[in-house]
Amino acid sequence: MALRHDATANSRRFYTRTDAAAIETGFAVRLDGRAPRSPAGRPLVVPTAALADLIAAEWAAQGELIAFASMPATRLAWTALDGVALARDETCRSIARYAGADLLCYQAEGPRALVTRQDAVWSPLLAWARDELGLEFVLSRGIVHRPQPPATLARVAAITGEIGDFALAGVASAAALFGSAILALALWRERLDGGAALAASRIDETFQESQWGRDADAATREAFMLGEALMLQQWFAAMER
């Protein structure tokens, strides 16, 4: 059964029972005993039992209509199956591009309270990236772009090139969510949890909100992003089991 999985599509629920089962090629998510197929026709088979359970829980939680917007782990699994598995090099390069303009490398010139907040959170992460991953970044005050060392970008591509398709899909998704390869790698390596990684990516926004308030649209967007970040935390944890 091939299914549409764009965020606006709602298909009527056609199954009653969900589970996960070990098969020859991994762990299959099953709906009434059959694995749903991705838009490209690949069965929903993942590398660990914990990941299969995480995805199966999303299918079990659906009501009369299947709301794919509420199924981030399923969507990411299909990205891994249909996209990352066939374009690993490009996926690694995309993460390296985030490293080339990493959010954490563009620190505010002022006001002092914002500079202090950024320094307290970002400096330890930059030190971690240097000491644990061998990544040296060039920092800038303000928004003027400063190229990162080619060796740093090559190192990011090499690190991500060594991991499996599903972990790689998670790192790429996290880099896009946070605007930061450093935060994505920190979440993958359990240096940060999902909430802390998102908070680190939103220091500028939360500072502005503390000065001027937050509107309903911003609150809705933040809630969506937090859901994605927490799912990614679960995703990476499921890779280790």
C-alpha cells in the first residue's frame, strides 16, 4: 500500500492493528500485518526495533483520518528510504553547507544581554565541536559572512558519511531545523537533548520576545519545532538500542 505523505494530505484510516516485527532486512512497521510503502514503493522497514516501535506508535495514534503532519518519524523514515539512501553524498554535502554558515558562528554585536546569552550557550558547544569532533570554526560578530575552513567542511562531510542512512537523515533534518550543523551533531551525539538544541537555535528569537512579546503565530511555530526536535531526540536514541 503506497501512501501520500505530504503534510496537508489526510487519508482515511484503513487499518485496525499496528505492530513491528523483525524480518530479514530489519524491522518492519506493519498495519494489519502488512508494511505500508513509501511514495517510491519501498516498504517501511527500519534498522532497529526501537525505531520501528516509535514509528508504529504514530500509526496507532491516528484517528479516523491519517494526518501525516502529526507523524514526523514516519515522514523522516520515508525520507531516509526514498531520498537519503539514494543520495548519501549530496545529503552529507547539505549538512556541510549548514556548517559553512552555521548559526553558532554569527554572534550578536549587541545588546550586551543577548551577547551574554549567546556566549553562555554557544561557546561550550563550539569548544565541544573542536575537542570532540575536530571541527574548527571561524566566528563573526554581526551578519557578515565569513567562510569556514575547507578542512572543517570536509571533516563534517566525513563524519556524516560514516553513519547509516537513518541516522544521516536525522542529522540532515536537525541541521535544517536548527540552521546549525553543530547543533545537529550535538543532538545526534547526545551532547544536547531536543529541547536544549532548539532553545540554543532560538536565542535571538527568545531574546526579542522577552523585549516585545510573542504572537500566536510564533507560539504555534515554536510548538511545531519543539515537536520535531523531541522526535529527533527519540530518533537518535532509537538508533542506539
